[in-house]
Amino acid sequence: MAYKIKADTCTACGTCIDECPVEAISAGDVYVIDPSVCTECGTCAGVCPVEAIELE
């Protein structure tokens, strides 16, 4: 089960993308996590200032 970013909460601040060790997060108006690359480490969720990242 990969992590996902809630589109209605994400502010595209960039904090998570810098922390992902496997580069599974893509930038955009709202950031997106590629579930086929995500290793479920939870680093992104731990640094998200608006708690927009959760397990899918």
C-alpha cells in the first residue's frame, strides 16, 4: 500500500519531494506519488506541514 497525497489539502510546498529517497513524488499544481515507486517509508508524510499525505 503506497502513500498518496490528498489533492484538496496539498499546497505544493515542495517539502515532501526533497525528502523522498526513491524520487517517487512528481511536482505540479498538486504533487503526486507514483505508487509503483513508493517504498512506503513514510518520510514524506512525516515532513508534510499540512498533513496531506496518507497511506492509500
